[in-house]
Amino acid sequence: MCQLLGMNCNVPTDIVFSFTGFALRGGRTDTHHDGWGIAFFEDAGVRLFVDHQAAVASPIAELIKNYPIKSKNVIAHIRKATQGVVALENCHPFVRELWGRYWVFAHNGDLKSFDPLLDGAFRPVGTTDSERAFCWLLQELRRRFGDTRPELAELRAALQPLVAHIASHGTFNLMLSDGSALFAHCSTSLHYIVRQFPFLTAKLSDEDLSVDFSQVTTPNDRVAVIVTQPLTDNETWTAFAPGELKLFVDGEPQ
Amino acid sequence: MCQLLGMNCNVPTDIVFSFTGFALRGGRTDTHHDGWGIAFFEDAGVRLFVDHQAAVASPIAELIKNYPIKSKNVIAHIRKATQGVVALENCHPFVRELWGRYWVFAHNGDLKSFDPLLDGAFRPVGTTDSERAFCWLLQELRRRFGDTRPELAELRAALQPLVAHIASHGTFNLMLSDGSALFAHCSTSLHYIVRQFPFLTAKLSDEDLSVDFSQVTTPNDRVAVIVTQPLTDNETWTAFAPGELKLFVDGEPQ
């Protein structure tokens, strides 16, 4: 099983604090050492960093911990290989373009016998069940909506049965974003928190590190953090219900 | 105008030496300071680094100069904006998936009135003429070959008239790779060198830095470097002819 981390905000925010705790799970405080990746949206553009080294040993993870890239939508993933060899092309997040937007996808779980018909518009490059599921999702969305990107509410309504269908093949915790919003679906384990005024001090569970968010935010900032297992031990995280698909916009669950 | 750098090798090779000289052109020895990017293939996987900061000022460029990522196919680009604002989504190289492979593309030049009909399979995310040309190229290749990737020779034959058509709209120096080979087309300026046994010492034109390649290679290594303007001043670079499309495989022009 892998671990997922997502962030959705109303203003571009850096993820250094959360990523620092999360990255430790890639080989130190947990056993997810078969690669990792993180994607940051900056408007419509994406920066994607993937590495097949464990996150704790990766110079690229080190860069991200020290270089505060600001983004309104971030998806990160630490991999414990269940299907597909340890190789760069099997590292999440995956990126494809649809409707003139980049879509970023990461998955935690394991799908059994999920081998849908892919018509060629989106094809996996690697060998994971996850990338196959992503390609199928985009194919079905394009089939449904043609060449025009629908409104978020419509998109969510269309995603729900598609995601439920995939989840019938196994565990399918996922995050998906086109830079304007973040979708998160829980099969087994996903938690979120919304940080907003008045901001408090948060303390990482995985390392002796605290941040007083009131010092680094303005009263209007709102940041949702979504993660497999809570990252801090002095805040209240909300667990997703199994089967729940949430849409986060401007740091708020809709 | 921008600058392009490509590398195609028969064994995974690091590009630290060439990138060091090339990156200096991004804001120090030349005026290409509107962002930069580099893509490394590792088998079918791609690492893409893009930044809208000048390459000389970018912490990510610093990482690449110090972290020898080994690759058989690399494409790098330093941008001097002619069309499209300075934004992450306008930084080259661009990546799309076709035939279950990632395709990486970068362009130097400026296209006038190139506004082809795009059927929706590949759509630009940013606003550059370059990304539009890339999307059209992939669309036409898919239209021609359907869902099956052709052999390289067939692909080259199909690319030649497509590239010539785009070049009729302006300057179209380009590099394109799916990780198995590298295509390079010259409108105005492109040079290449093949380094192979016996390896010699090369000295960068843009900085006082030399590498004795005989110390870091084996006799079987072969490395083609393709670039807008020669990077070293003690080696003989071959200029492309205008309109020439070359295919590099395993470090050799075909």
C-alpha cells in the first residue's frame, strides 16, 4: 500500500511542512520505499517530480523540502509496489492532458482484474493498475463530455459511478486535480483538515517539527490537506467515509 | 529565440557537463531568461523539470548540475519568450502520451499564423506556437498510423513533410523523442557532435570547465550531443543543413 498527500488552497501555499512529515514515511517511519512523486500546479502548468529512490534518500525530495514552491493544488505519493516493477514510469502521480488542461492522478490501493477496454486516446506507459485506472477514467470522461470541459459539479457527478466501478475491483483511494480543484476518493483510508483563521501551531507526528501557521499566513488563507494517515498529532483530522468522493475548491470541501 | 540541447546515447549517460555550459546561456552568457526546462528519459519513464525562473537563478537547475541523472535521451530548452507569457505552462519541453509512450518536444523559433485545426486528441495547455505545433504533429501521426507505433524509419518519413509544413510558417528548430530515439529538425541553426572512443578532453565555451571524457566513459560508449550553438571550443561540431531532419539512435545519426 502507498500513501497519498494532497493540498488544495485558496491562495498559493507551500507544502514544505506537510511534505517533510510525509516524506519520512518513504523509507524511515514507514516502509514505502519504492519511489515517490509530487505534482504542483501553478495556474495551468504543472511541475512533476518523480523518483524511484526512497523519498528519505532522494536529492529531489531534499530540494522540495528546502525550496518552497507555492501552489493551490498539490498531489504527492509514496509508493510501496504492489503491481508493476520499481521503475520511473510506474511512479505516481501520473499526468495526462484532457480538454487543454493537465490532469494529475495518484492512487493508493490495489486493483484486481481491472483490465478495461482502452480505445487508444489514453494509454498506460508503465505497468501499474493505477495508471490503467487513470487512463480509463479520462477516456470515459471524454466519451461523456466530448471536447468541452464540464462544470465541477457535473464532473463530480460523472466521476462518482466511474470511481465506484473501479473500486469494485479493489482498494481505490485516489486524488485527481486539473489545477482548479482537487477530487479525493476514499476506499479505505483518507483524512483531511481545513486550516483557516485563527491559525494555530501544528506538530508533525513523524518528526519533532512544529509550525506556527499564524506566522506564515494571512487571515484570508484557507488550506485543505488530505492524507492517508493524519500528519499531525495536535489537530483534529476528519476521516472520509468509505466510498466517499469529495471535491475541494479554494481550500474547502464542497 | 530560444536555445535547444539534446543528447542521445547508447548507454545511460549524465548530461551535467553540457547542461552546465548550456544553463549559463539562460541569463548570464546570453539573454534567454524567460524560463527553461529539461526532460530525461529513463526507459519509458520521463523526468521533466521546468521552471519559469532564469536557468542561472534556478535552484532546480542547480540540482541538475549536481545530481547526475543518467539517461539515453535528454531534451533541454532555455526560453526567450516570443509568443505566450512567461508562465510555467509555456515552458518547454512539453510532454504528451501517444501509443503508450511519452513524447517530449522542444522548439526554438517563431511561427507566424500557424493555427491548424486540432481535433481534441491533443490540445495545448499554454499559449505558445510551439505547443500548438507539437499537438498538431502528434495528432497527424496518430491519424496516419492509428493506434500502432510505426518503425522509426516510417516515423521519420511521415515526420518530414509535417515538419516542413510547419516550417513554412517560420523558424522551426525542434527536438522530439519518445525515449527510444531522438529526432532533430533544423530550420536555421542546429549543430551536433558524436563523442566516441577514443574520448578526448572537451572544454566549455561558456565557462572555464573541462572534462576528460576518457576518464568517465568505457570504450563502447557513444554519445551524440545536439545543440543550437556549439558548447565547446576545442571540438568539431557539424552544422545541420536548413530543412534537415535527423534521427539519432544509440548515439549515432541515421
